[in-house]
Amino acid sequence: MLQLTQINKIFNEGTLDEKVALDHINLTLNKGDFVTIIGSNGAGKSTLMNMISGALTPDTGAVEINNQNVTYLSEHKRAKYIGRVFQDPMAGTAPTMTIEENLAMAYSRNKRRTFKIGVNKQRKDYFREVLETLHLGLEDRLSAKVGLLSGGERQALSLLMATFTEPSILLLDEHTAALDPSRAELITKLTKEIVEKYNLTTLMVTHNMQQALDLGNRLIMMDKGQIILQVEETKKKDLTIDQLLHEFQRIRGTKMNSDRALLS
């Protein structure tokens, strides 16, 4: 469960460059909720993700995960609760380390640190098993350096690393945006399968409005640091892109000719 209460964040406060990044954000995700987030650049989507992950601290407000206040908990301490996949395929893995070493590092994220060897036979067998679910042949390349993988392969590995410890919260920050269409489709399919398999509580930022409609059970639209629209499951399944654009126009009084105008 994730609870955000009256979250505010201002950058460069009191200067000519002052920007209200998050403005009185209230949001609750229950166990198994899969919420997609859309909005224009500068709407506050990535700032919201950074606030949840602990990369940023709110000026005011509270962040709770599983009823525990983590508002001032550092990012590395909060990592045991959170899995995150970034837009850049290079950001979620260590390129100079092997596939099995990357997996071992992720595997230990929510476990007590010991002096035991990071990769043993039992773990290798487990890593092969979970890699097989990607259908990319990575289970036969455990000793390969991750830097030698393609962008799509690295993003699939990042997704697996972020989820196979079943985190309390999964953050997906435009994680298909940098991939070619075929690889983006693959990662989208894997995302849906993994989230459903583990019943993960998920928050996904996307610039693809159709993807935002197709995935998850709830949808949020952000603009100027605010959540201006929340769509629940019963309405989301029948919603269209045109209707989303109409809602934005109705709320903000700004005419949009296409989804590109909203998401640019």
C-alpha cells in the first residue's frame, strides 16, 4: 500500500526560477493497484516518482508505504520496499558486471547482508529459472557482461531485477519510451505478465496514451504539479483517447487538437 498526503515540492523557491513541482498531492494505492500516469512535460510525473523512491524529500506532506512513514527515509534504505525501472535501459543495470552478478545484487536488495558468496549454485539455478520467463535466451548467458546486451534485453533484465523480490511498490518511469516499437511491445507484455503474476502495486508513467488506457486498473492525469483527473477501473476500461483529451480541455479550459499537444 502507498499513501501520499498533501505532498508539496517547490524548486528554486523565492527566485525568478521558482517552480511548483508538486502541489498538494494526495494519492492512495491499495495492494495490487496498477495506476498509469499521463501528463505533459513538466507536469510533475517524474518528480512524483522521485518523491516515492526517496530521491527527493517533500517540502511538506507525508509518504507512507505499508502504513510506515518513510517521508525522511533515505533512498537506499527505502529500496527494500521499492523496485524501479527507468526510461534509459542503461540506468537500471551495471554494464561491467555479468548478468548473474546484477541479479545477485538485486536479489539481496530486501535481504539482510552477509559475508556469504553472492552467486552460488542454488542462486544460479534460480536465476536461470526466472530468466527463462523472459524468453530471450538470457538464461544461457549468465556470465555475459550486461554492457553487451541490447537495449531491449537490458530493459527486460531491469524489469526482472526490479520485480523478482516482489517489492511493495513498483515504479515504472516511461520504461518503454527509449525502445523501438517491437522491443517496447515486448517489455509492455512482460510488464503486464509480471505485475499480474505477483499482484504488484504499480505506478507507471507513460507518454503513450493508448498504453495508459490498456494497462492497469486506474489512470491519473497530471498538469502543473497537480493531479487533475483520476479514473477508476469501471470507467477506465471504456475510456478513449478522445475522451481523455476532452476531459483535459474541460478541466483546464485549454483546447487540444491531439494527444501530442497534451503530452509534449
